[in-house]
Amino acid sequence: MKVIKNFLDNNFFEDLRKLIMESEFSWFQRNHMVNDDADDLGYFTHSFFNNYGVNCKYYDQFIVPILTKLNAHAPIQVRANLSPSCFYKGKKSAFHVDYKYPCKTAIFYLNTCDGGTELKIDDERQLVKAEKNKMLIFDTNIEHRGIPSNNADFRYIINFNYY
């Protein structure tokens, strides 16, 4: 696991943050955070890249430079996630892995809140707090889960899965 604070140049970060958090950005609802029997109302997502293709006009401008900085050889999936705190009723999502084959997961935090990501590493739990412009990078076989915020209405991240 690796955590990098101030991952992006401030001007680039602010442009990306404003695009996702302050503009008329398209969001699509998913019914559950991890599995269908979850006791949550889901979250909202915006796909930049999935199923071997680009899904968003902002991909080249914002996502390619981040993938380059991550030394990614090929993306599997890149999506922004918006998690409304009221959807979780104080509950955390279930532990999960994004993919069952060897690759990387990176979670980029767009806002600071008391939520974050909890990882299970060698049977120990480690919490990475959500702080704006922070990148969390780990092997995809590490179980993790989203921690909703109690002090902010929304938690915004960009989730990267890549080789």
C-alpha cells in the first residue's frame, strides 16, 4: 500500500475537482455499493473508461495524465464515485476486491471528510482518511471497503483499476 499526498499539481487538481464537484457533471446511480444484498441505497458513478473503451470526453484531458503519473500500462476501469452520506445510515460497505486477477487499484480523493478507505492487510485493518488530492495505491487482491462520511454530505473519489 502506498499513500501520496498532494498527488496532483494544485491547478490541475482544482480544475478536476471543479469539473466533478461543481459543474453539470453526469452521474448514474448504482443500486448497491458492493453486493445486491447490501443494506445501502447505492451510490452514483461516472465512467471515464470501461469495457476496453473511453466513455467520457474528459478522459484525455484529465485521466490520461493521472494514469501516466501512476505508471499505468493499461486501464481496466476508471470511474468517479459520489457517495451520499445519507445513503449509508452510518454503515460501512462490505469488504471486497475490485478484480480477482493481479492488477492495481488506486483511489484518488477529491474532498476531505472523515470517511475514507479501510484495507485488510495481513489480518490487520488500516484506515486511509479521505483528504483532497491524496492518492491511495494498492494491489487489487487486498480487501478494502469504503467508509462513508459523518461530517460531509458527500464523499467524492476517482477509482482507477489498471495494469
